[in-house]
Amino acid sequence: MSNFLKSVNVLKPLFDRVLIQRFKPATQTASGIYIPEKNQEKLNQGTVIAAGPGITNTTTGQVIPTSVKAGDKVLLPSFGGNPVKVDGEEYFLYTDKEILAKIEDN
């Protein structure tokens, strides 16, 4: 699949799916010591890259839009999401329901 995905801009999530790039963990301590990859903390935050249009309510026929949009910072569950590699970068597809919270900058 990654052979034809040269840019993340070609990915358009369907229904209530959201494409997210997790924040990258620190690779060095403040004093400059490198942290091995297996000891790096897995961060449960990320940035929304793209969001699908939403899902259709089966009783009313109305589209229920996703609760986040591109550029939003979000809090993610520790596990889950479907990994997608694009040009060496790793992204994750979550459903709108799986996202725990939106992080607002104040």
C-alpha cells in the first residue's frame, strides 16, 4: 500500500474516520543523552491531519459530522488506531468515537 502513497494529502478519510499524526516522543534528555527507542515514552496526543464527513443517522438520514477538523490537537487512547505509512511517516486512522478529547490552546 505504501508504494503508491507519496503524500498524506491524497488520503481522504471516509465516514467518521480521522487521520492523525501522533506527537513524536523525545529522543534526547534535557542534558543531551539519547534515549533508546524502546524506552521512549509513547505519547497519547496527536494532530488531526484530515477528517471524514461524518456518518449518516439511519433513522433521520442526516449526516452527523465528525467532532474534530484538520489542525486540531487531540487526546488518544493508549491502544488502537490503524497505522498507515506514507513516505516514511506513520499516521493512524481512528473513528471519531475513539478520540478521547480535543485539546484547546488557551
